[in-house]
Amino acid sequence: METKPRDEQQAKVEAPAETPVAAQADGAPPKLSEGIELIGEYEDSGYKEAPSIARRADGQIIQLPAILYHVAENVDGRSTYAEIAERATEATGRGLGPDEIKYLIDKKLRPLGVVAGADGQGPELKKADPLLALKFRVSVVPERVVHAITSVFYPFFFPPVIIAAVAGLIAFDVWMLFFHGIAQGARSIVYNPLLLFMLLGLVVVATALHEIGHATAARYGGARPGVMGAGIYVVWPAFYTDVTDAYRLNRRGRLRTDLGGIYFNALFALGTAGVYLLTGFEPLLIVVLVQHFQIIQQLLPFLRLDGYYILSDLTGVPDLFNRIKPTLKSLIPGKKDESVDELKPWVRAVVIGWVLLLVPVLLFVFGSIMVNAPRIFATAYDSFLVHYDKARVAFHDGQTAKGVLSGVQMATLALPALGMALSSSRAGVRGFKGGWHWSEGAPMRRLGVISGTAVLLALLGYVWYPNGDYEPIQRAERGTIQGAAAQLTEIPTGRPALTPQREQELGGAPNVRDDGSGGTDEAPPPTSTSTTPTETTTQPTDTTGATTTQPTDTTAATTTSP
């Protein structure tokens, strides 16, 4: 799976009604923190008053209202507070004195890492850590190598090349889907399961190209792509590319970066089509089809995939996930939220529609994960033992390569289970902390938070208690949306993922290891899917509000299907 994470963090500040006595303007002239880059106004913003942005040395993007940005751009290490106040007053039209400038620098810009401390050192800064973001990221390809790679693929973004490629793929799709068909390619794979390894290998190559597409698109628009790497997204391994610098681009450039990944998926599909026309090898048509499914998946705007960032850049609102709570609050009669009112009317309507679609989708997805946790862990455990047996036999027979391969598969199996446990626990802890903070000083709210948490834990214990449902997923099961919805209605049974009736239908849902087949009788596993990202920023809610965002990883990431 590919994702395009832009981790979000928001720091709201307010202009003081009057400058505290402790903020007397004295001392050495302030200077910017090392590596800070003042980019300018966030172009094509969805806010009524567009913020300006700066980039820290650690890659995080910071949104600054006009008054803070004008103060920051006049901090040069030589100008005194009085000189900065004079120039900032002229730029903003607000009467700012030296003491106010010192207060804004000490209390607003220094904590954000924009201005260095009095000793020349900046504060220890904490990275943004949003809930639905790529975790455990490891850089694999350094920035200089990414730059060299994008030099090779740069010509693919010339307009005539794009037009020719899209037209060629459309023509091939019409022929493949309406005249030739894909039945023979599917039949070949079913009768030759080893072709699945070819399919998986090509999907991995396509995923790498997807990431290169994001990086090349960012560079074509004038941004500087960063490193490529891998991590865990929700529960799946994923690749990513850091394209945080795309924030400096206008809407067209940002959208080109967002679409660069799926465009390269299309190029890969077109190249595969060309090989098919030369060889007539039918399974290649399935590769083309899988690329189309990857493109469709990437366009979904509900997780941090390409579709999320496309919607973000179309509206000019880079912190969509941070707007869920204020948007829902604003829908309550009599309730208002400045962070919603500061959006342009048409943007606010789009964001409200997105939130109303997103919330039920996320509840359904995470609810299904929680319900199916017993069987997911049982399947991983059974598969782990199957590969353990294979590795033990292989090493005993002197087949070291085969044993190592089984060992790698065993390690890989732990990733989704580990990711699911970490994502779920983080969501629970954050939810509880948020509720605890919300209920502070309100006994009835606090009672509601404690009671609600107790009910939820009791429900999870009721569903997760081992009572016969810890059995692996069987080859006859399909895992459809309607099936997941039906499982939710079976929660009162205590084993919604595998009711006694369903267990009987599946012949007891046996372990693969116990039936002695070693997994060879299982149907071919599902193929991989992919996804992508650019980073998100949050916006200030008042005149001096400032917001930070994490590297705009256009993390196009790809993983094998969960």
C-alpha cells in the first residue's frame, strides 16, 4: 500500500492585549534559527486570509499569519527590536513597539523553532505525530540519489509525452476490456500459481516507480524532493517519498506532485501493455489490470493516500484531518468554530461534505479491524508456524537460501499484527487523553468519559475473549464489505468474526499447519495494492496563529494487500 503522509501539528497563538512587563526589549539582536527557510504566502489557499509558510531544518512546514511572518522576515541578526518594530509596522499597518516585537519573538516564534534562542541555539523541537500517518519511517534512498533518478524520468512530464501516454493507455484499455478480455490471463495465473510471484514482483517495481513519479513531479514544478524510504501505515508496510518542499508550489504544481505517482502507474501499465503486444503473454494483462486497481485505490480520499492530498490541494486546506472535530462541532446549532469560519464558503462546504463521508468510513474500517482482530492474529500465528516448519526443514536439509526466505516471511508476518496493535493502542490512548482534557473541571463530563471508556473496554474484552473464534481465515472466505457489516450485527454473540454457525460451515476453520498441507492447498493470495502522499499543514485560527506540519512525504507507498 502506498500512502502520502503529511503529518500535522498545530500551535495556536494569540496577540497579547498588552505587552507583559517581563518582555522588555533589550539584549542582542535576534536571529533566525539555523536552516529556517521563509517561503512566503501559501499560494491558492482555501482560507479567507492566506497564511505564509516557512520550512524548518528538520523538514517541518510552519504556517504563520501575516504579522508573525513579517516579524520573522525582518529578523536578520543585526536589526534591533526597535528596527524590526518599525519595518513590521510599515508592512502590516499595525502599531508595533519594540516590547511587542520581543514578546512575539520570545513567546511565538522561538517555541516554533523560527528564531534562535538568546544563546544562538533553538529549543528542542518535537516532531508532529498525527494519528493516521506513516510510522517507523526509515530512509533508504538519500536525497542526492533521488535527484539523480528524477533526472532520468524528468522528460516524462513534458506535456506532449503526457498526452501521448494517456491516449495510448486509454486505447489499450478499450481494446483489452471490450474486445480481447482478461479471462485467459486470469486462467493462466490460476493454473500456474508461480506466476503470482511474477505479478508481485512487478507490483513492487510499479510501487517504486510510483514514488519516483511523485519525486519527479515535485522537481519538475520547481520543488526539491527529499529522501525515499519505508515505514508502517496503519497496519501495512509502505514506501514513501518526502516531497514536503512541494508546499512552495502553486495549486497546479502541488496537484502535479499528487498525481505524479498514479501517472507513473499508468506509464508502467502502458509499458507492460507494450511488452504484451510484443510477446502475447496473457498474464501481463492481469498486471495492467492490477495497476488500474492501484490507481483507483490511490484516489480514495479517506486515508492519507493520493486522493486525500489531491482534495487537500484542490481546496487549499492542507490540514483536513485536523478539521474533523471543529467541523462536526460547527454542525451543532448554536456552536461556531473560528477554524471553520476562516475558510472560503465553497471550501467550507467541500470540507463539511468530506467529513460527513469520512467519519462513518473510518468508524466502519476500525470497527471491522477490532472485530476481526482474533482471526487476524490467529491467521498470522498459523502462517508463522507453517513457515517456521519450512525453515527448520530447509536448514536441516542444507537448503540455506530456502530457509532464509522462510525466515524473512516469518518476520514480515509480524508487521501487520504489530502495526494493528500499535495503531489501535495509539488511537485509544489519544481518544482517552482528549476526553480527559475536555472533561477537566466538569464532573459530569468526566463521569461520561470514564463510563464510556469502561464500556468500550468491556465490549472489546467481550469480543476478544478466547471462546472458539481464534481460528485462521479460510480459503473459502471472501472478506467483502457486506460480510464485514454482517459481522458488526453479530457483536452480541461475543464472537462476531466467527459465529458457531459460520465455524460449522467452514468445517471447523482448521489451521493450515495442522492439516499437513503446509499451505499448498490454499487459493492464490491477493495481489498487492498501492497508495501515495505530500505533507499537510494546519492553519492559524487568529491573527497570530501559527501551525506546523511534518515533512510532506508524498509517501507513495505500496504494500501487499492486507
